[in-house]
Amino acid sequence: MTDTSAKLTVGDKTIDLPVMAGTTGPDVVDIRKLYGQTGMFTYDPGFTSTASCESALTFIDGEEGVLLHRGYPIGQLAEHSSFMEVSYLLLNGELPDAETLANFETTITRHTMLHEQLMTFYRGFRRDAHPMAIMCGVVGALSAFYHDSTDIADPVQRKIASHRLIAKMPTIAAMAYKYSVGQPFMYPDNKLSYTGNFLKMTFGVPAEEYEVIPAVEKAMDRIFILHADHEQNASTSTVRLAGSSGANPFACIAAGIACLWGPAHGGANEAALNMLREIGTPDRIQHYIDRAKDKNDPFRLMGFGHRVYKNYDPRATVMQKTVREVFDALKVTDPVFETALRLEEIALSDPYFAEKKLFPNVDFYSGIILSAIGFPTTMFTALFALARTVGWVAQWNEMISDPGQKIGRPRQRYTGPTERDYVPVEKR
Ligand code: ACO
């Protein structure tokens, strides 16, 4: 795919660097020979202009607000597809026919149970442990239980590990919730859909029949679709970096969960709802807008802004619509939604946000839906991790299947002291 070349002149030396085109989106300058030819590195903290890999999974045009999975627009997938179908699509590249989809769903369903001994892990955590702390620990521990799917050189084992991770994540997340509220763990009910089963394991109790509300199941499934993958974001890049050393998939996904936890990434959905509740009523919005604009105040509008989207995040559009659907289905409302709508309106008409191209992202409205369904804010990021697991394993598989795959090893611009002699302690 080498199309043209770029010239880089340093002092009196000019070198040619190949320019490679993707199927769409920006071309990339291939700088792999740069160090060998010039003795220099590129410098790009935060990877604002660096493509770290080739990938055929997800395409984002941040300027236009476009998100495609394997070519399919996220709006269409959210409207017509299911999380299981999107999972198959991300893992395999094409939409399945009806029989293939049914087989895939059966495969995932058959892996939903957790090794019974894993239950004891939960009891080692304090009851008030954050679910993401539990998720990091329990998912990392899976590698100690499923040895038969940790050989990353074997495509069959990779596939089994991927299916196990996707299937067990709802069980792990639901158990984290149950542990925090002191209720018994619920075993999976494989008659239900992936998402219905998750709702039952979370909100059901053994003493009563649990009935899945179809509109809630649909909304939850859609939230999972909207979080399934997002190309080389921080947690996915973490999974790839961890995986590049040959680490087993369970350890890699635990690393992704750790990265996702941060408030600048997956933790923003929890932070966004906390912020909206703190704002409370629309009359207090301007104060928070002023704080967000103040350079001396660390406060930021959570759920606003994105490294890639310089336009409305297409996932936020679907989320906003879903809020109304869930309110209608549950016959509830939440004044925080009015505050969110008004905050969006005020921010978008403010030159600060317009100039910096800051728009609502996927996390701005998701917390309102999850709260209406009954999840505490601490569970929000765990749900994100559950859904993103499919993206993580698909990206990890893509990387491991690439014969040109190398260990990820960035370089640096060193700013510490140059070489100096050790001084014995009595002479310092
Ligand atoms: N509120 C106020 N100002 C903001 C915000 C915000 N939410 N986001 C960015 N800015 C400002 C910055 O202060 C900066 O201003 P400056 O150029 O005058 O210094 C400018 O916009 C650019 O921001 P950066 O932090 O440099 O942009 P970056 O791409 O590194 O960060 C990020 C993106 C982390 C998402 C940021 O917008 C943010 O912190 N948002 C709030 C947290 C959030 O919602 N995260 C979820 C992201 S989506 C996801 O992970 C699923």
C-alpha cells in the first residue's frame, strides 16, 4: 500500500519516508527507518499524531463524527443489530447469517459460568471495594484457571479465550455488584439473551422470579454495542502493548480494565453523572461552565471533549435518544436529564467550547440511562469494561495474527542528568 513518499530534511541530509494509504482516513508516514537513517526518534507524547498499528476493525472520522465497525455505521448497528452480532462482526470481519449467529450465541452462552473456586476471590475484597478493582483482580485471575486457552500461538486457544472472556465478563461484573450489596451470587441462566442474562444476574434474587423488561434489555444491549470498540483508545492500546510481549489474553484484558478505570477514559461515565448531580438544577450550570473555562481550576466538564471527535460523538446521539426510551419503558424520569440537556445547549453556544471543538461524548448521557435502570454509579465503568472486552479481544487477536507483530517498545527524549560518578554517602 506504499503510494508516495515524504521527504524529511535534517541539517544537510534529506531522507525519503514512504507514505502509506489506508482504505480511508489519513495516510501515514512510515518512519520505521528514521532512527537507522538519521539517529533520531520522533517525539509525540500522548500519540496525538502517531498510528501505532494497522487495523481493519474500526474507523473513526473525528471531524465528521463518523464511527464504523468493519465498515458499518454505528447508528445502523445500534438501531438494527445486537451486541452478539456486533461481537461476531468485530471478531470475524463479516456479519453472520442466521445460523452462524445462533451458533455463536450458543458458544458464548456455554461459557458464561465461572469456575466455582473463583467465587472465593470475591470474599477477599472489602464489601465497599470499587467494582473495577474487583474486575481487575478477578479477570487477571482467570489466567490461573483456564490454562488450556493461554497458548497465544494456537489460534484455536486464542478463539476459546476470546469467547470465554466475552461470555464470563457479565457474570464477573454482576457478581461484583452482588458482592457490594451483600446479595447471593446469581448463576447464569442460559435460556436468556446475553444481555437479559446479565440483567438477571445483576438484579435478580434466588427467592423471586426475575422478569427481563424487553425495553430495558434492548437499551442495555444498545449501550453494549455503543461501547464495543473504539479503535486505538488508551485501554485498547494498553491491551495491545501488554499482548505484544506474549502475555496471556486474560492478563492483557486485566491491563485494559486498569487503564479504562481512569476518569479521563472509561471512568468519565461515573464522573459525568456525579457532576450532573452535583450541578443539580439548571440555574447552577453557568457556574460550572465558568469553572470548566478557568485555567486555574482543574475542573472539566465530564462527558465533554474527546481526543478524536472534534464534532458530536455519534454514540452520544444514540445515547440521548435511548434516555427517553428507557424513561418511557420504566415510566420514570430524572431531573438530571433536563440539567444535562441544558448544559449541552449552554456549552455548545459558548465560544470556549466551540473554538476547542468540545462536544458531548458517549459518557455524557450513558450514566443517566444506567442510573434509571438501577445501577449505582460505581458500576458504570464495569459495564463499559464488559462491553469493551469484545473490542479488546478482537484487537488483540488481530495483533497476534499479524506475522509482522513486534513487541511494543516506544523510545524517549531523555531529560535527566548525563553520566556522572557515584559519590559515597559520607561525601554527599
Ligand atoms: N472541559 C473543559 N475543557 C476541556 C475539556 C472539558 N471536558 N476537555 C478538553 N478541554 C480543553 C483543555 O483544557 C484544553 O484547553 P487548552 O488547549 O486551552 O489547554 C483543550 O480543551 C484540549 O484538551 P486536551 O486535554 O489537550 O485534549 P485531549 O485530547 O488530550 O483530551 C479528553 C481528551 C481526555 C477526553 C478531555 O477532553 C477530557 O478530559 N474530557 C473530560 C473527560 C471525559 O469525558 N472523558 C471521556 C472520553 S470518551 C471515552 O473515554 C469513552
